[in-house]
Amino acid sequence: MLKRSEYDVVCIGAGPAGASTAAIVAEAGLSVLLVERDEFPRFHVGESLMPETYWPLQRLGLNERVREMGFQAKHSVQFVTNTGKESEPFYFREHDERECSQTWQVERGDFDKLLFDRAAELGAECHDRTRLLDVIFDGDRAVGVKLRDCEGNEHEVACQVVVDGSGQSTVIANKLGLKEINPRLKKAAIWGYYRNAERDPGENAGATIILQTESKDAWFWFIPLSRGITSIGCVGDNDYLLKGRGSQEEVFQQELSRCPGLTPRLENATRLGGFRTAKEFSYMTRQHAGDGWVLVGDAFGFIDPVYSSGVYFALDMGVRAGDAVVQGFKDNDLSGERLAAWADDFKQGAMWVRKLVHAFYTKEFSIGRFMKEHPEHRGCLTDLLIGRIFSSHAGKMFEDMEKSIEKAKMMVST
């Protein structure tokens, strides 16, 4: 049962974006309601963290707690070509020896519950099993929400700011017609979980591995979790993967048979449960805030799972948006301009990951070949894999990469 009918801020969705926003705002002394549709701990895909996740977790006071939870340590990223040739691992510590260069592969149910509990610890009123029915607007200004609690009771709650962290439901963006699908990245995924998949020895045992199929029409992720379980997913164009090719299992097995880098790793593995699917990964919103509302996490936009940027982006946006909301209350300015003051800077950094995603999906292009041609850019690429995207030199390799892509395309066409 809700404790009141009016709050300073209501955060919709208690994933990493919504929970971190709620934590930052509550810590500043504002009244915050954080609601989540599902019951915690709840399943969510997106287990691999970028190392730069360290900084928003530090801001939330959670690095030590995450370390104590026993998640699989992640020290590296590795790529495997369509012929099964493995790249040298990109070890984060070789680029930066600080503690922040190690991260984790997390079970999202436990990880997200930690964030939810931290928001409550800092003063937010937190409710799971609470469904959003509508966001209430007075003209162009968001002024509250309609909710249904776990007992079926409906509530109309007034607030000065609605933070939409509703994930790929993108509640406000759908309500206002702000969501724009990226036509170049209309992807789908089929994934499941395996016990005793073969991992590399030593520090690379926890690596996220990206493996291409022979045709490059699909690729697989290999994400080692704790207790000997590995998350394995197949990603390809939505039409290619999900239309007219049989069941989820049949399509997954077809693509697995075409992935020479992955099949040996699963020879002695046992699948746990069935397969899951998701589609239309990549989209953006053309407006990220308005009077009394702001979008965070996947409600703001989502690029693609290939470089594991989702949780880091969500946490970073949550902290940035939380700070903007707090400053807006201090300045008595809760306009869209004030609440989105952080968005352009974030989008500038995220653009470099988007460019790297587009390069990955260019069949003629090979990251391994590009690294051989331009070894001077290995540090820049590692920065992007770490998530270090907000520096002035983050995109310095893309002029050479674009030339390499065009050269590769010309060689294939001739």
C-alpha cells in the first residue's frame, strides 16, 4: 500500500536506470516513489557489464557489495571470426591497471534487486508488483501517474517529475509518439542457458566472447555466469532469424551448426530450460524530456547487445538524470530543458558505440584486420569496449575505420 498520494518524484521501472535515479534523488532528500511491475528478484537478460560501470556503482556506494555477491569476474572481451579464428583477448587491465578495469558478469535478478534495495535504503519508497496504468498530463506537463498495486487497488499519484525507466515498454515515448526504430539495426535474439560450456583458462575464463557464424548473417554471445552457467544467445536480422524457419530451438540449432567457434565449447554442455526471444533492439527517442518528465535507460533508447553497453548506459543515465532532477528542484526549474541538460553529452558518447555497432554489422569489415592495419588504435578500441566514451579522443579511430570499411566494400564489389 502506498504511504501517500503525492511525491516529489515518481520513478517508473526499477531496473538499473530507474533504481539509480531514485537512489540519487532520494539521497538528496526529495520524496521518491519507485515502482516495478514484476516481483523481485525477477529475470532479465543483459548480464555482461562494461568496466566503466564501476563509476556509477561507486556513486551509489555499491562496488564493494557487488564484489561480495560472488558474480563471475570479467577481465576481458574476445572476438571469434566466421572461420573460428580467435582474436587475442582485450584485457582491460593492460590498458588501465586500476581497480575499475575489472567488472562482472551478473545474474540480473540479484543485481537489480541490490539496486532496488539501495534506493529504499537511501529513502525511496519502493514497491514491486505495481503496474503503471497511465502517466497523467496537464497539457504538455506530466503531473502524476495512475497505478495498480499488488492487491488490485488503483491509485492516482501526483508528482512534480515522472522518471520513465520502463525499459523497452517505453511508456512515455509510445504515449507521445517519440520512439524511432533504427532501420539498419532491426535485430532479434534467441538465447538460453547452458551448464558446463567450455571456458578459456585463467583470467579469460570470464570473458564475453562474440562469435560470428560462417555467413555473418548472425552472431552469438557467450557470457560466463557464476555456478558454471553460461548465457548463450544468437542475434541476427529480425526477418532472417524469426520468420518462417521453424521453432526457436530449430533456428538456434541451425545457426549453432554454422558457428565454428562455438560448437566445440558446447560439446559437453547441458542446456537448462528453454529458449527466449527478443526483437527490434535498436531505437532512439527524438525527445528525451519534457516539462515534468524525463526518460532513462532503455526508455531513452537502446543500441544493440553486441558490446554489452546496456547496463552501463542505464546506470550512467540514472545518475545523470538524478542529478538533473535534484538541480531542477533547487532551481525551481523542472522544464524539459533542465531535466534533459545531460542528454546531449550522453548521446555524443553513445554515438561512438553506435558507430562501432554499425561497423560490426558490415559484413565486408573485419575488426581483426583493422587492428592489424592500425595497431595504434588498439587503445582507442579497448576504451570503447571498457565504456570510456565520454573523453574528447574517444572517436579518434573512426576516420581510419570508415576508410577501412569503404576499402573492404570496394574489394568485395570488384
